[in-house]
Amino acid sequence: MIRTVNETPVRDWRVLDEGMSAWFEAPSMAAGAALVRRIAELTEATGLPDVDLRPGGVRVRIGPAGDLSRNDVEVARSISAAAQELGLAADPAVLQTVRLVIDTADRPSLMSFWQTVLAYEPVGADGLRDPSRRDPVLSFHQSQPRPLRNRIHIDVVRAPEAVEAVRSAVGQEPFGAYGVALADADGNEVDLVPGGQLSKGPETADWQVLFAAMAYYPVDSPLLACALVSAVAGLADDAGLPLLVDLRPDGVTIDGGKDQWDDGEGSATSQFEDLAGRIQTAARDLGLSADLTRPRFVQLGIDAVDVPAVRAFWVSVLGYERDPRTFVTDIYDPRRLNPVLFFQQMDASDPERRRQRNRIHFDLFVPHDHAQARIDAALASGGRIVADITPNRRTLVDPEGNEVDIITVRQT
């Protein structure tokens, strides 16, 4: 059962870390936007769930899991019925959520640091969450100190003014090869990178480059938000360019995706710049104004001696794809719903750092009926199971000892 709901959920939905989730395949962004509008109409009285529109479909999340009601289940059933009427089929196998867990002996200090860096909000006693629920949740667990440099780190890109404010608030001068690194009290590192403008012209003033090109519009009316989403979807389909469009109760984020907007040299393609300008015009015609402080970009880095072997494990366990460019090591969620991972070469002559257990590891929530397939794929790619913590949680490591807990919430 779903925690507090004494009935079997609709077959399209799975419980992950927070509430119920479903993914509905769609042949175009416009087709997905039609479902988004139906969802807004169905939930007008109860409150809009988190809805993520992609070129290949729509993800919907209803939650939180610990407080699901009969009404939540009925809303899920109604959304599934609407999708069926629109000819959109569900695929629960693609559902997953990635979280980061940071082990520390000084939880208050680390939580304060990362809340400042990420502009996250507290969730529970030991967690931080993106207010837009786009980027990974961070959890902090009590542990003994581990002194050596971690092998997992985080990249964050924010508006230049926000980056300067963070540096001042944490009282650190940036360091590292690119002069942008900061570190928490345990030495966990973040590259905090200042973003920039998409172009110099006023036609795209609402857009920022934060590794991805993004615009965010606060909207408190679900139907007005859907009008924006529909306009964006039509413009993206016409341009033949993929966009990520995330609808929340308080606004809409439009995201070009990492490196999908540029010409390979850091400048926007004329095609994307034209699309961004058309979207800005559509938003302003609806009476909307962009908030340049809200967007951020987060990606996760792993240092490895044998990058191909470590990368192969993470491609398998996450169901990701490799970036085809030879000069980057990125892997990404094919539906762009979860964070990008990248890999950096590590000095093989540093065995102590390799042997030390990381202070950061991943929690991967997947549907209960697809967990074994993920585990089998990870084992086939050089991983090992190191702990069966509970029947619903297993710890795996990649060939160099970086950990991921595969977690399920059973539905019966």
C-alpha cells in the first residue's frame, strides 16, 4: 500500500522518495503540454503538483509520500485517465530520483554552508531541498571525520551577484584550477561558477547562461502558467529544439539543457537565440516578468583513476547516456530529469585518497519492480554489492569504491 492509503495505486504510478510519480510518453512538446493543461484543470481545487515537460513526455509528482491521502490517489487516477484519453502511455521504468548524502561530524556547520551555496531550504532535521524541486536533495548523516580530499564534488552555477554574495557570506576566497572552488568545514568542495547573459540584446534579457540557458517566470495562476507552457512547447516544436519546462505552483522554469543551446564555443546559436527571444515575447505578452535570482544549475563530479570503467558503472546504474563529444566525460539522463555527472582524471599515485571512504554518496530511488534490473546492470558493469541494509536498500560500489544506495518503497 502507499503508506497511509489502504488501496492499490493506479498502475502508472510508483512511490519513490517523495510521493507518487508517473512518466507519460509524448510524441512532441505540444502533445505533452496538452496533458499539462489537463493536469492543471484537474488539480485547480487541490493544488498543482510538480510537472516536468520534456520533448519525450511528462513527469508528474504528487506527494509527499508520508502524507498521501485518498484524494492524492484519486488525482493520480484522474491524471492517468486524461493521459489515456490523449493517447499518452505511462512508462514506470524510467522513474528515479537521485539524492546526495554527506557524512559529517559537524552537521550544523555543513548544512549552513550548503544552504548558502545552493540557496536551498531546510527539509526535516537533516536535509536541504531545492525550492523548485529540480536539483538533488542533500541529506547530512552523522559520522566520524575523514580527513583526505573527497572524490565526489559538486558544481553549482548561479547569477554573478549571487556568487559574490555567497563568497562574502562564507568568508572564503575561491581557489582551485579555475579560481571558483569553495570548501565546507570538512573539506568537501564545490565549484561555484558565476553565470552570464545569453546575449547582449534586450530581446533575451530574461535569459541567463548557467551552463544551461535558463529563464524563470513567477506565476501564481496554474492556467496562466499553462498558457506559457503551451506557448513554449509550440515554439520549441516549431524550432526543432529540445527544452526542459518545469511547472511549479509558484512559477515556470524554461531550461535549454546543458550545452544544448550553444555553438560549441560558449555562444548561443542563432537558432536558440531566436527561440529564446520568441519565448520572452510570449511570456511578456502574458504579463509575466522574469526572476533572474531563482535559476541555478547543479552537476556532480567524480574523480577516478580509470575514468572509462567508473563511467560505465554509473551509466548502467543510472540508466544514463554518454555525451558523444570526445572532449567531455559527461553522462546524462536521456530525459534530462536528473543531474548530469562528469568524471575527472585522478592521480593514480594517491592510494590513501582512493582507499578512504567518501564523505559523499548517492541515494538512488527507483520503482520496486525495476530495482533488480538496475542492480544487475550495475554488477555487469563492474559494480559490487557491499551491503544489504534492508530488503529495500542495497549499497553498491563502482570499481573504485564510490557508493550508491539503491532504495525502493514497496507497493502492494
